[in-house]
Amino acid sequence: MVELHEISEGSSSSSSTHGRGYDVFLSFRGVDTRNSFTNHLYNALIHANITTFLDDEEIETGEDLKPELESAIKSSKASVVVLSRNYATSTWCLDELVLILEQRRTSKHLVIPIFYHVEPTHIRKQQSSFGDAMDKHRQKMEAETDENKKIQWAQKMDRWNKALIEVADLKGKDANDRIEVELIDEIVNDIFRKLRIPSRFPLPQLIGMDNSIEFVTSWLKDASSHTTNLLAILGLGGMGKTSLAKYVYALHFHEFDTSSFIENITGRCDEKSNGILDIQKQLYDDILKRSSVQVHDVSTYTSMIENAVAHKKVFLVLDDIGSPDQLDALLGSKGFHPGTKIMITTKNAWLTKSCALFKRNIKPEYVEHKLEGLSMIESQKLLCYHAFMCNDPKVGYEEVSEKLVKYCEGHPMALKVLGRSLHNRDVTYWEGYTDELKKENFPPISNALRMSFNSLPLKNDKDLFKHIACFFVGMDKDVTETILKACDIETRSGITNLIDRCLLSYEWNNELMMHQLVQEMGRFLIREESPDKPGERSRLWCHEETFKVLKQKKGTENVLGLTLDMRMLVKENYPQRFHRRLMQWIGSFSKDKWRVGTATIFGEKEEFEIQMYYEFGIFSTLYEGEELPSWITDRSTWPSEKAPMTKISCTSKLCLIGSLAYQRMAPKVVNMMKMVQKDAKRSSRNYTKRNQD
């Protein structure tokens, strides 16, 4: 990776340095350009991460060049010489010029002369203001009474004359009839390209993102479109959207007339009530490359931004967009100059095309790129890079590192954070840490993922997410919709909203899929409702906790759903007759009191899981080794519009969804368990008595 310079504001006689010299030395006549052209050029150079020396002192002291100026020239890679009307009146400027040209001859020092409203021929032949200035220096020399000093003056005059002729013959930039902003951009880009200056943005360490870099770079280089090009980089929090955007921006921003990278937009808007105004100011200042007066009206700023970008090819990166309003405030609706590229990172695929730009007759060219996560090999490299500072695990760490890689499921931020947390730790610590991750949510990762959940606009969507995270990952999408519709959950728009925010997806076989870390984040939200009392939570998905809650009658009206592995009854010595009695109870209870909507039968050989969906919930239990009751097998008893579905499953779960389902059915299940326990004890006593007789 490229090592980047860090900008540090300089001392009294320098403007910026990273301790290893300067990229550019500015030679100029203060009375002519300090507060105008040179100041604007300096700011533009700093903005592009080009470390620049600018002498802060206006008054020349002594006849010889200050040692710090001489040192700065020798330690710089290039010099920009602003040749203005009064440049030659300064003996220091002329001494700087002599030394700059010496460096050019001896050390490949780049020299860029700027003919600032002066003619090169006047400099070469010492005419006009340059002729007047040299005449005054000659008069001073001739007036000198000390012979030694007079000789020194003559030698200096000779060096100055030669330097002026040499610099006038160099290829430079002519400021006559030029717009200064465009001229400054041209100078900065030349220096950036010739010196190969790294970006002001540190290039992030990207592992496993070569395909994404290639895709985004190809989009950026494509000049075939005659309208604005807009790319949305999508993905969960922590998937590397910002890092990817930074990487590409750092390498290519200088190829445009102007550019801006604005990070963490949603976070900044949430932190301050007027946060969007600060962001608009940053964007506007970046485009104009100068500081502006703060405006206190969003629509006014939007109009100013629209005017500023109308005639420039712009490269904008808007990181972490959270609403169409943010895009409207920053991009407006008038459109951009042809060739403009706008890159957006967001967790929500829907909002980009909802902004005002897409309501124009001429719409932007729009492309999406979704980050899906790293492969196992790439994940291991990233984890090991941060944990061991190499690409492979150390000896003895292979097994535990593989567990962590599987746990993260290709999530770059999780791999990075965990790798750093485990750096220089022994294997025992790794193993304990890995086990603990399954019990607790790791805050840095969870907080990044929770931002997507918090952005869901409706309570319905948040409840849907929690239901799916707890009960329905891996289930058929249509079946899930049927169940949750009976619980008054709107699934059609809700599932779409979850997919747009990368919280959910479904496979070719229609199974709902959720990233493991996202699912854990959703379940952690439920644990937070009552950390120590599972019966007071809204959902119970852990079979051990569910069994304990049912057995100890610790459930409350808060419970909206639960699952129970029925094989736990066998472990607890609940006899087979429990299944028969439970099935008899289900059949009569559902037929007499609740309307059965439809049934899904999962079967393999003689093991069945029967699921019945009610208008407010679902009940499921294991039915093993018995013929199915007629009320299930007789399809004539089902409503005509409800067709049964058949599918193989290896699960054996009791599942109740919906508060009404839990309140009415859980006590029945508990009573059934008690009755079976009494039967078992009675049978055991009778068996013992018979044996004794």
C-alpha cells in the first residue's frame, strides 16, 4: 500500500511539512500577490496534500538570503516562481531564483514559472518593470564605496541577469487572459502528476476488494455518457463502502476540475440539528476551493451549489447517505456538467433514485454496486493481517482463527476489529474470546450493524426484522409471509425494506437469508429487553431458555413468540404418550376453538413436523411414529384457497408466534407436560407394584 503524508500546519516561516522537506517552494513578491493569486495557489496546493513552503515574513532583513529559505529550497522537490511586476525589485526573490535554478541543474528540481501579467520577453531582455528594477540595483552597486562590496554586487548582478534569462526561456504558465481558478487547478494538477503526490486521504488497507476497485475505477474512467453519472455503493455497515470510496477517490480526484469527499453524512446530521448546513458549506467550499461565508438556509445553499457545479466536471463522494432529503440538499435538481461523477455510499438501495435528480427529464446514468463480503481465504488474510501482521495464522492458532473467520462470515469490519483485539494474545485467550462472542454482542460491530436497523422507518418493519432474526432465517419466504400476515405484520413492503437495507436476502430456492452478525444483532435487541429474565422478553428462540420458561411458568404477556426443540422432552424423560396426547389436544383444540388456516407438513420417513397457521399465530410440534389425524390429512377440511405444502425437514420444534398464541397455548402445553409427568409416575408405580407381586 502507498504510505501517505500527513499534513501539519507549519511554523512562522513555513506552511506545511511532514518532516522530510517540502513538495513545493513558492517564490513570489509579497506586495504583488501575497493576498491574491499566491494565497489562492497555496490553499489549493495544501488542499491537494502538496506540502508547500511559503515565507510568512514580508520584510527583508539583511542582504543575504535567510538560511531557512535556502534550506527550504534545497529540501523541496519543485518550485513555483510567480514572476509578477515587482518581482525583480526584491534582492531576496532574485537570490531565491538563482538558487532554484541551480537546484534544477544539479538535482532534477522541477521549476514552474508563472508569468503573472508580465511578458517573458520583458524578463529575458530586462525591459519594462524588470528593466527598471535592474537599473536601480545597478545604481546601488555603482554607489557602493566599499570596493569589495561593489565586486560582490557585480557578481550578484551577473547571476541575476543570467537567472532571469534562463527562467524566461522555461516553459511556464501565462496568467494573461486566464481565469485564475482554472490556472491554479492546472498548476496543481501538473505538480500532482509530475511529483506523483499521494492523496490527502490515507489509502486504506483493502484486502479482497480487487474486483470492486476494478468495477468502480472502470465506472469512473468511462467517458461515454453525456450526462451525470451516479454510482451507489451498497452494503451493510462495516462492509467497506467508505474504504472503497476513499481508495478510488484518493487515486483519481485530481483528474477532475474540482472534487469533494464528505464522510459520515448521516452521523453528522444526527449529531447537530443544523448538521446539513455544515455539510453544504464543506461541499460548496470544496467546489470553489476557497472558504465562504456561512449561509443559514438549506435551500439557499442548495441553489449556490447548483450554480457552482454547473460549468465544472466534478467528482463528488457523499458517504453514508441516509435519506433523499440529504441528497436533495447537496445535489439539488438542476443537474451537473457532463462528465461529472457522483459516488454515494448508503445502506439503503431505495433512497438514491428517490432524490430530485431522478425527477428531471434528463435523468443521471445510475449504477449500483453491492458489497457482499469476503471469501474464506480473503477473510483469513484480513484477520491475520491485524492479529499477526501477516497473511496466515501462527502455528497453533489455525483452528481458532478458522472459527473466527466462520463467525464473521466475510464481514471486513468484524474481521479487522477482532483481529486487532486479539493481537499478541495467546491461544487460550483466543478460545475464550471466541466462546464469549456467541453469548454477547461485540459493541463496535453491533453498533455499525444497528445503524441499518435504526434507519427502518416503521415499527412494523422493525418487528418484522426481529421476528425473522429469531425464527425464520432459512425458511421459505412465502411460508413466512403467510405466518406473519396472520400476526398482523405487513410483509410485502416490510421484506422489501429489509432487503433494500441489506438486512435480508433470499436465495434462488426462496429461502430467507440473513448475515449471521445481523441475526445476532437482532437477537441481541431482544436480549436487551430483559437481560436476566427470558420470560419477560418478546421472543424466545433458545430452546433451553424456552423449556425453562415453560417448565417454571415464568412466561409473561410480553412473549410474542417462542421455539422449543421437542426432543428435549425425551431428554427430560417425557414419555412417548406425551406426543400422542399433545397431538389429540392439538386436533380438538384447533378444530373446536380456532380456525385452521392452512397446514404445512414436513416429513421424512416416520418423523413429522406439523405446522398450523392461525389467523394470529403458528403452532408446531413433533408427531412421531403415529398416523396423522384425519383433520390434517383430509384436505377437504381446509379452505379451498389454502393449499398444503410438503417439504423435508430435520427440525423438531414447537413454535408459537403472536402474543395471543402464547397466552392461550403455553399454559395448555405446560398442563400437558404436567399430566404426562403424572401418567409417567403412575405407570412407574404400577409397574413396580406388579413386579413386587
